[in-house]
Amino acid sequence: MPQTVPWWKRAVIYQVYPRSFLDSNGDGVGDLQGVISKLDYLKSLGVDALWLSPVYLSPNKDFGYDVADYQAINPEFGTLDDMKQLINEAKIRGIRLIIDLVVNHTSDQHEWFQKARDPTSPYRDYYIWRKGKVSLTGREKPPNNWTSFFTGPAWEKDAASDEYYLHLFTKHQPDLNYDNPAVFEEVKKIINFWLDLGVSGFRCDVINIIHKDSLEDGLKRPAAGGQEYYTSTPATHAILKRLHDEIFAPRNAFTVGEAAFVTLDQAIDFTEGDELDTVFSFDHVEHDLTPRLRVNHLLQELVRWQRKLPWNTIFLENHDQPRSVSTYGDENKHPTESAKALAMLLLTLRGTPFIYQGQEIGMVNTPLDDISQAKDPVTHTTYRRARRALFPKRKALKIAMAVGRDAARTPVQWSSAIHAGFSSGTPWMPVHPNYAHTNVELQERDPGSVLSFYKALIALRKKHPVLTNGNISFSSVHKHLIVYTRTLGIETATVIVSLSIRRRPVPKNMTPDDKLLLATHHEELRSDTILQPYEARVYLTKGQ
């Protein structure tokens, strides 16, 4: 492959949610030394980069996405020296490090905000403040009717200054004010600090909502809690363009944007307009559908984005999304087969694939027995609302778990030892009960395991550039079956993925010249005419 192709277009990226990755000191919380100890494992998997979720100093009201100091490490994860060691040890193994850039908001414990509570402070305009409104009954109410992503008003009254501050997430996460040039300069300092330490780029958290337009216009009833006033605004594009031109491009820093409510056309604007390298699209994973319809929605949306966006990010799960086998596969009857079929889809579409920790062994959603085991503020808020609506505790927990983000944040299952080998102490969240038979240690010894299949697929991508840089064309997208080809030069790779619990006919466009490169099912189970449940194959054809 030509060297002009950016590294991230050839890479497989692995997300580490450090709190649940591996605990090295027995306190029940994963840490940086735990990540360092598994770098050889990640190297053997074949990944090229790690995306490390936040390890900044934080009071953990939103588990690291409320930053109290952008240049300090939360002691529960280790020290800045541990972070430097991780960067260096990963580099030795040819693995790059990408970190979260969380600059839509800070923690309310950040020094900037604490000082900003004084109306005379130079930090006052680092945040967005407004006086309350007086209702017809004489009661004070928030400045406008914008709502938080985590439910409830997006404004919180600050007793110290008698004004409201904007928070699009929890009240502990006040939004920064990008109309203040000083904020932009502070963000540049943060980015340069981490690039100087050796990180290769950033996953930019909720980056398309960093600028808020027309706060006063929000007094009119908005269609979606105010989102039309701050989602992908022209000013946000201008800010990202400046960051790209002044820092990201000159320093060769990779950027992937988490963009809330991003449309396909907006994604093209962000990536083709020299603002971000890539964006995470969520159309394929955000839905409220029955299990029967989820797979069709997944495939249709993936194809829609693949056809129009020149370069995609490919992901099926992460720290905010449920486990893909639980959502699109069959964790009861066909857990291994469906995990492999989803892996085939993830690693053969056009774009940069992201694997979430534990996905490579087919981890599934972890059930909780009681709301006290939940950690996510979204889960707790949803549970309280369900209980107020008079739902029984068990039903309320089920509703909350479907909305919240706890199910995929439980510890990685390393072995059959106590607590799945994650910690010698009590884990911060429960380990899935299936850890005794679903874990890394067992799967490393099994050539037919999900882990072995991931390794084979990643190796196949590296061996055949057609699977990374080839053009893509879809010949069939029908309910639970998808067929597509990747073409580069004289090579054509044909991929067939069935995400059906039923047997399906093999598409008739196969030819005798097609060489089977990899399949989910063993040879004795394969047929020239019938696909087994959750069967996937990739073929290679070389032209003249």
C-alpha cells in the first residue's frame, strides 16, 4: 500500500476503558499499570493503536468525562509517570495511543470553574452564565427551556453568584464558553501538552456541540430541548477548522469526533472540510427497535454511510453502547458464531475499525441484580423516573439498564480465576457470571475461539490491502444478510455475512475462481448452497 495512505486508514484501533480493563493493585479499579501489563496481549491481537478513555483527574460524577485537571492523572489510575510509561511501552511495540479530548465542558471542581463563580474573576467568561427568568407567578425559572442530555433542565443555579450556568450533561459538568478567545487558547495548550508527551491523536468528545448559538432565542419552545441551537453550528465548524490548521495538521495528530446527532451530510462537512479526520456515526446503533428489526436497521444504515461517506469509522460497541452480541447476535444459542459474524462485518467494511475491550472474546451485556450495582448517572436517573411512574423495581431496573451504559462497562474477563482475573480485590462493578467459560485465557488456547478469529481477521487485513483500502460495492442487503465486494487493482474480496438465526441460501454470484480466505464455520459445516445461522465468509479473486 502506498506510504501516502495515513496510518489510521490502515489501522485497527482498540478501545480501553481503563476502569474495567485490569486492576494491578487490588483496589477493584483498573489502572494504567494494568494496561501496560497487557500490551503484549494487545500486540498479539494485532491492533495498531489504543484509544484510552479518560484518566484525567476527576471527581467521577461522569467517570472521567468531568475533568478537574487536564494535565494530571486520577490517582486511582496511577500517575503522570505511569502515563508516560504507557505511551513509551506502547510505542516500543508499534502501538500508538489516542486519548479523549473532553473540552465541551469541565468538572465543576476544575480550578477555572471554582474561580468563575466570582463574577469579577477573569475566569467568569470561561463558562456560560445567565440570570434566571421570572414567571407570571413570580417564581424564578432557568434562563430558557433547554434540557440536559441526562434529563432535566440544562441550567443550574449557582448560589455563590446568584446566576445559572449551562450544563448539557450533569450539573457537575459546566459547559465552556467558546465565544471567549481565552478558552480556545486554553484548549490549544491542553492539546499541545499531550502531543508533547507522545500521544498520536484524540477522540474528541461531543465535539460538534462545543459552540452554543442564540441562547436568548432558546426562550422560544425548541423542537428538541435546544439542540438546534448548538448542534454542528457554523461557529463549531470554524473552531474545528482553526484547531485543525493550527495544531492537528501541523503536528500530524489523528482526530476522530464523537458528533451528537450527526447527519451524513454533516459528517462529510466535518471530514472533507479539513476539520476532523473521521467521525463516529451513530445512526446504525441508535434505535428503539425490537430485536427482530435491529439487524436490518444496522445493515441498512451501515450501507447508507458506506456508500456516501468516503471514509467511515466502523464500530459495533463501546463504553456508551451495549455489547453487540447481545444486541445483534444470539448470546444464548449461537454466542460464538454470532460474535464471529459480527467480527467479519467490523473488520471488512471500508473504514477504520474500533474494537471495544472484551469484544474480541465475545463478551455480552452483564445483568445487574439491583440498582445499587449501577454506576452510570443515566441509569440512576432513568431508574428514578421509572419508579416515580410506579414501575416495580425489577421492571424499572430493566428499563434503566436498556437506556444506561453500565451493561458494557463491567470488567474484562481475563481468566477463570476469581473475579475473572480482573482484580484480587472486589471489582468496582460485577463481573459477568459467564466468565468461567468466556475469558481470554481459555480462548488463547482454542483455535476455534472468537479471539482466534479476531486475530486471523486482523492478520488478513494486514496481508491483503484490498480489505483496508479497496473500494466497496454492495450486491445484496436483505434483512439479515449482506454481501459486498472490496476491489483494489486486480484483487476482489467478496464478503458474505449472515446475521440470521435461520439457514440462508448462499448467494449465487460465487465463481470457481473464488478462493476462501476465512470463514466462521469449520469446513465440515460449510455448504456450497446453504449458510448456517450466523455464518460469514470472505473470498478472494484475482483478475487478469
